[in-house]
Amino acid sequence: MHVLEAGPERIVVETQNVSAVRSLLTLFPPGALRGASFIERQETGVWLATLSPASYVNRAAALYRHFHRRRPGSGAAARPVAKEIDR
């Protein structure tokens, strides 16, 4: 983690992976994946991290897969399918 900018109204922090990301082979060596967090002071004095809408969607999808035990590319339906019960 590195602080790229620190001021009275904004802080920018960079993060990167410290270990290799592997799946049968090394996909990303240490330091290859980087991200930045922008934290800004609002008029009320509260500090908020700003994220793009795509970032929120990505996080929501990851949480959905985690809680529903789904893996990306598994072909699983995006929503549960209700089964009818014959009586």
C-alpha cells in the first residue's frame, strides 16, 4: 500500500498484490495487479471513498457468487429457478 496523494480534502492510496495469482499457472506475478482508492472529504466533514458504478456492480456480483456458491463462467443461472411441486 502506498499513499500517492494526501491533502486536507483528498487522499489517494494505491494497493497491489503481494503474492502471485495462480490458476494452474501464474496469471499475475507479485505487483502486477494495482488498484487505487480515492477518499475525499465531503462538505459535512465526512470522508467517503469514491468508486465507479462498474466497481459497485463488480463487488455486488462477487458477493452474489460467494453467497450462492457460484463461480464465474460456470454456466449457472444468474437467478434462482423455482421448481414446481406435483401434488
